[in-house]
Amino acid sequence: MQQPPLQDRLGRPLGVVRLSLTARCNLNCPYCRPEGKDLPGLLGVEERRELVAASVDLGAHTLRLTGGEPLLDGDLETLIKVLQPLRPRLRRIALTSNGLLLSAERAKALRKAGLDSVTLSLDGTDATSVARMSGRRDGGWVLEQVLAAIEHARSAGFDPAQGGLKLNAVIQRGVNEDQVLPLASLARQRGLELRLIEYMDVGNRNGWHPDQVLAAATMVSRIDSHWPLQPLGREANATHRRWRYRDGGGMGAADALPISTIASISEPFCGDCNRLRITADGFAYPCLFASSGTDLRPWLRPWPQPASLRLALADLWHSRSDRYSEERAELRGSTTPDSSLPPHAEMAYLGG
């Protein structure tokens, strides 16, 4: 049963659920630092379906499946299929992946199951940069796999022009900042929207320092100096700002799609954040930077209790007042060190 609109203490509605399927990953990106092992007691397909259904009842309209690397989950297609009866209230089911396991057959199977969009991650355009940012020595092979995955997804029907296929890139000052223009060029050539992400203080393992952040404004300025840009702004509840190329076209056969920036460090967007994160073992976190989560398993095991689960999620969201990125920005402008903020959970578990 559809409930009245759910809002947190700051008046923010629940709109997006990010569900992690695994903490495992076949990369070891330095900004994430996965442990290489999974959480105990992972949720099953039916438990995940109950969580998504309860969230949709409370107003969530978008589901993003994450990890770790979600393609390592053998039940992925089954999960997407069992979620289809939640349409049309569940408007969009999206997947974020590094693309290494996205074969032509897997892309077709995901599309047939009902997946709406795929966002692939690529932090460089040459073997050296990709190796540095992926934590793997075989950067050339990783690059080839991701480029192939882009075309597999496109061939399977994930249309970039309809938001069905995008490219994510984390940019770290002094590490891969020289890749901003090459990545923009690659996206222009292949007709993709590129989303440039500031290096964030996610988790506690990546040794983050503000000096390692290349501000989104700097990235945009560098691209604008080569291909003039026109700002498109940021939609309500979105994590990103967008720009279009003034020349309107790509360098290859396809027209260029907009570029976007996710600037949680330099331009926090906590004010209208509508995202709830659920780990692969069933803990709900109201913020990417939250220090602790709410265990939802008591309402899933030994059997689902839908009404109680909805109530638990509603209570969690009603009590939500998280605005970590804004608080971080405020502290950086004062004499108080960032260390005064509480530690937060690892991104590999929260799914970014």
C-alpha cells in the first residue's frame, strides 16, 4: 500500500535506494580499498525484494544496484526479474559496475530481465592510468574490457541518449588529473555522458586529504578551454551538475552527450539528498558518510514482516538529519580539524 510522502527532519523525501549486493570486487581501487572478502549472512533474493518493496511503498522510485562489484552476484538477473511487479512505482532500476564481467551475453540478459541503465567506471584512458586507479597491474587489459563493455551494453539496448549508459570517473589530484581531457575526448567520441567525480573521503582506508581533491570547477574549466561548455545546472535531488558542449557534436560519429560533475567536497548537495543505502547484509545507512547503520534483518528473518519493515524504514528516515558533506565544508572553513567528525563506514560495504 502506498504511504503518504515520507520526509526526514530536514524535509527531504525518500527517492533513491542504493542496494549493495556484495562487498567483493575484482578491482582494488585506491579510493575504495575493498577488503577482498564478503560480509557474512548476505541477503537472499526474496529478502532484497522485500526491502525494495517496502522502500517503494514509502516513496522510493529509483533503485541502484551496487557493490563491491554487483556483477559478481549470481542472482543479479533473478533479482531484477522479481522486482518487475513493482513497476510503475519503481520507475528505474540502474546498475553501477566496473564492467569487467559485462560480456555481450550478460548485457543482453540484464536488459531482458528489466534493467534500465548501466553506469560503468573508468578512471583513465591509458594502461598506466588505469592500472594506477584500479589497483591492478594489467591496466591495458582492464581498459580493453571496459571499452568492450561499453559496446556490449549499447548493443544490448542500453541507450546513452536515453540515460541508459553513462561513464563514471573518479579524479584524484596528482594521480590521474591528467586524464580529465582524454576521458572527455573518449566520451565525446563514443557518445556517452561522462560523470567526473571528486575524490572523496569515503571510508577510513584511502588516506584521504583535502589536498588530493581536484575541484569540479577546475575539471570543467579544463574541458571548457578545449571544448566550450554551456551550464545546464543541477536538477532537484540530483548528485550532479551538467554541462553541454556548445559545438553540439562529438569528435567521432556520435554526437556528444553532456558532461556532469559530482562535487560532494567543493559543492555539497546534502540539502536535497534523497538517498538511502542498504548493505549486502541488510544494514540501512541514511548517508554515504554515516558511522553506523540500522540492522533490518529482524524484520526479514526467519520470515519477512512487511508492515514492521516499512515501519522500521519509516522511523529511520523520519529521524534522519545527516548532512556530513556540508558539515565537513563548514569545518574546513574554521579552525576545527576534519578529524572532529566521526569516522564513517567503508564505501565497499555501502556501495558508493
